[in-house]
Amino acid sequence: MSNKFEQISLKPGFMKHNGGVMFRNISDSEYEFKSSINENHLNAAGITHGGYLSAIIGNVKILKKTKTLVFLFCELKTNNKIITSASGIWKILKIKPSD
């Protein structure tokens, strides 16, 4: 990945249908992602659906990575103001070769 935002929703499915996710590397352990609001995200009143928070920039930092787990922290911002944050532990899955 480069320092420019790149579309990572390439396969057909939910995320690509909803406009996808743009992603870029900040450093080896920090990343940013964003998504744009499109007309299909609006309800009948012309307001973004309450569950769609991707009208903002997300900052992700990997706190620790082991052979099997990734510990991370994320902040979602709008107008440089943090509106929510989360932490998580992701399991690294190994892809089995197909027969």
C-alpha cells in the first residue's frame, strides 16, 4: 500500500455494494481508512442511516502482534474530533491451499 488512499473493497459483496473502504498506510503499525456517503446511504428524509459511521476518518494503531493475534486500537473522527473509539483482538487465520 502507498501513502495515498486506495480502494480495498475489490470483491463483490456488502462493502463494495455500499461504496467500499479507502485505506492507506501511515507507518508500519498505523493506518487510516475512510468511506464516502453516497445517495444509497440516505434514508427517505435524506439523512445518513444511523448505523453508517463511515462519513469520518478512522485511525487504527496496531499495539502488538504475535504469530496468531493482533491487538489494535481505533478512533473514528469527524472534523478532527473523536466521536468513538474501540479496541480489538484479531485472530490471524492461515489460508489453506486449494486442492
